Amino acid sequence: AAPGPDGPEPEWVRRWSYHLFTVKGIPVRAHGSFAFLLGIVVFFGLLSDAPGMAIAYSFVLNGPLLFGTVLVHELGHCWRTLHIGGEAHSILLWPLGGLAFLGYDAPPVQDMLIALAGPLTHVPMFLFWMVLAVVADPHHRVMFTFSEPLDKYFFVNIARGAMGINLALFLFNLFIPAYPLDGGRILADFLLMRRMEVNKAAKITASVALFLGGALMVLGMLWIAPLEIMVGAYVCAQSMQLFRLANHGLAGMHPLFAHAHEEQQNIAQAPPTQRV
């Protein structure tokens, strides 16, 4: 989950997604492939030999609960954007998570705060589900493990699963600096805050992301995990676009680097006596 490209959603979002509802004036859309993915989960669940309760558990955890968590994450980005006077055009839910389409012109420190706002929503959500898990557990334990029988511990296991989802999304988005994920934006903002030239900062950001995206694809192949492969491919595709821009000296055209580029241009063009 991460802020999407700055500005209104592109044509492919409007064409291949459908409107779900609106939150505080922000349209929330679901990509068509999202419904297809849920259908696949239900279909294979019905074909399996797993008990009905196990199928229900998997559907609730990996369906509405997961994407509800992602929605709150994206609303965190939107809230911070609106707080600095920017615009939140829409949110897209799709199989790889969520995208918030935002519009703002802000220095790297503010962009970093927008990037941080998403992962930080997982802290109160984690605590919320932890309290529910402890209250629902007859022994009032704080655990991540699955308890059986499922029909007796269904809600406890749902709450523990939600704890795991929030912890994983918090760590993945905050501590893996793979652009365009939040961690990658934070890395770029950090480099720009240190006054690094924008094309150099963009190349470093893209190179780190390409390495991590490639590693994620390899791990996905070893683990036979399609989602990890798709996320890795998405990271590599987005980072390759950024690297190509930077390689041609055009990183300043990218929304993430535009503000810093303008500042560096103004400093370079200012008379020597006005430079700081």
C-alpha cells in the first residue's frame, strides 16, 4: 500500500474499476480483478476438503478484513495530504493492496510525513485487535498462534490473524525501501532532505527498489507465492520507469522529485550572495 501517482486517477483506473462508496468525500474504487480474486478464493475453498468454518475463516481474513485494513492505511495517506492543503482524489483497492491518488506540492519532509501516515495507522489497528483477541480468549492470552477447535475459537483466530496482518503491513511498508512502497518514498525523501541532486537520489531509490523487487520475485518463485511475484514485478516496473527518467536527467519531472528539483534549480540560478 502506498500513495499512488500524484493527481487524478489515470484512465486505466476509471476504465477497469467500479465505485464502491465514498469516505469523507473520497471515492473508494475496486479494480475489476479484485472481484475475480475473491471469486477464485471462494471457488477453490469450495473445492477443497477443508471444513466450512476453515473456508469462512480464510475468506473473512483474506477478503473484507485484509482490504478493510488496506483502506484505513490509504485513508491515513489521504488524511495527511488534506492536512497540508493537498487533494485526495480517490482510493483504489486491487489485488496488490491499495493506491491513494493524491495531489499536492510539498517539500520532502512533508512527503515523508504523508508516506509515514499510512503505516502508522497499523499501530492503533493492531492494538484494537489485540484487545479484542485477549478479551475473546477464555484464557486472556496475547498470542499469534492458531487455536483449535475453530468453531470455538473462530473470533479469537480472526482477531489474531488481523494482528498478524497489521504487523506485517507495518513492517513491510515502513522498513522495506522499495519504491513505490512507502519505505521507498521515505528513502527518496531522506536523500532529498540531505540536499542530494535529484537525479542521483532517483537512481539510488530506483536501484535499491529494483534489487528488492527482484529478490521478492525470486522468493515468490521459490515459495510458489503468486502475490509476492506480482508485487515484486510491480516494484521493478515502477522503479525501472524512475531509473530511466533519472538516467536521462529528467527525474525532476517525476512528482516525487519535482519540488526538490525546483528548489535546487532556484538555488543554482540565484546570485552567489543570495545562496545559503
